Amino acid sequence: MPDVIQMLIDCDAGNDDAEAIAIALTQPDVEVVGITCVNGNTNVDNVCRNVLRLLKVYDREEIPVFKGCATALVHNIKTDGVHGSDGFGDVPELVIPDMSRLKAEHAVNAIVRIVNQHPGQVSLVTLGPLTNVAMAMRIDPELPKKLKDLTIMGGNLNAKGNFTPCGEFNFSMDPEAAHIVLNSIESPATIVTSDVCEEHPLTQSWLDKRLAVGTEKANFLTSISKSLKSFFSETFGGKGQNCPYLSWDSLAMISRIRSDAVLESEGLYATVELDGKLTRAQMIIDWRGSLGKHANVNIVKKLDINIIQDMMLESVK
């Protein structure tokens, strides 16, 4: 029997965050020890509300939720709103959360406390901008050594941005935080980038299968994804069965839970550009080792799409 993964999730819930968290909640070998919220796909108050809505649907309201940073470390950037103004497709009447369950402790302090209480045991999975994590690593510089492992959804491999010309969304929302985290970790963190996610799209027929499950979970995740589906239709030009659907955060989550889902990866050194006029927030990868630095990221390059589809479908049954 595999060891239980004690998982701490940092997110900016968005509906792909919801799909990723749903996977973690329904895996028997994953224990979610806490969920921390950060400004990103929507403001941090909406993120907290969205996480509590999801936990109510999944009957997991005992999991502690913590409110974190409301702005980036230096320059606050307005989100693009592709997940709707509230991050969950603007369908708030679906589920009304119990906001009294939100913990008083700040998310940054919670990250430091939880990791120090369980040194070498906590798997941290980050699904949004890295503001909370960077702050935690500044408060406790030894924090990276105390994590069991770190999985990041963010960055890009080919200077192809999905938010700025060269920047991926999570890194672009707080480039300084991404820079701090990548330059603080000592053992390679697994990273799933936006361009790799785009190479592993779901299909409309798969979305139809999820809706056909007919559970409250399936109906909820389908409802909150409608605005994102419209965005994909406009961005990729496909309609109906030809329109791809991306769940970026789910791929990062699955990469941590199922090692057999990762078909190809490579350990390299990566950092984040902060000063470029057009390249700010771009993840810079030392492909040829010219900087002489040890690998700090294990870059996922290829995933098993069948495992992805099966795990996402299982999460709504």
C-alpha cells in the first residue's frame, strides 16, 4: 500500500484549481492537511469563498482553509477574468459556503507552522501565484529543506506567454515571488508549465462524459467551467466537439499523485526574468548548463492523457 501523501495546497481558485483539488480530495492515499488562498484568478476573498464552496460540495469542510496575500509582493496586476469575475464562472447561487469555517490564521503563517510541525512530511502543491509561498520562505529560509517535496503549476518553456507576450499567468501575477521560490529551493521541484499543459488538452466528448456522471460534483464543476469554455472557444477558434479544454492545475496535481502519469521529464536550472521590458515573468531555463548551477526544477514534458482523463472523471463520481 502506498504511503499517504500529506498535502498542503496553495491556490487561487479558479475552476481548474477546483478540478485539481477535487482530484486530491478523492484519492485514498492523499490527506489534504490544509488549503491556503492567494490573490490570482480572482481576489483572495473570492478564492476563500470558492474553496469553501468546493469543500461543501465534496463534504470535506473539516479541511482548514486560510486566507493569504491579497496583492503581489511588488506590483499588483489585475487578473484577466477568464474564470469569471468571482473565479468560479459567476454562478454563486449554486453553493452557499459557511464562511465561519475560514481560519483566522494568515495563510503564510499557516504554511510555516504546518511544515515545521511535520518536517520532511508535507508535499506542497502550488496552483496559483507564488506570493504566499515566497513570503513563507522569507519568514523561514529553511522552509524548502523541511518540505518533503514541492510541485508548481507555472512558468513556460518556450517564451510563449499566456498572459503577457512571454509570461505565464501565475508567474506574471507575481514575478518576484516566482523568482524567490525558484531561487530558494535546493532540491528539484516538479514544475508543470502552461505550454506543456496546452499540449495535453481535454476534449468536448470528455466533458460530456463528466457531465453524464450526473452527481452534484460533476454538475458543480461543469457549471463553474462555462466561462472558461467560452474563453477557449474564442482563443483556439474551435467550437462544439472541436473546442479543446485545458485544466492546467489538474496536470500539476496528477503529476504529484501519480508518478506513472509522468512519461517524460528533465532536471534543469530555471529562474525568472524580472527586468526585461518585454520578457518580465518569463521562466528562463539553462538548457545547456552554461550557468553552472545545480538543477532546481524537474520539468514535466509529457504526461499520460489517459490517466489524466480517468483521474479527473473519478473525482466527480
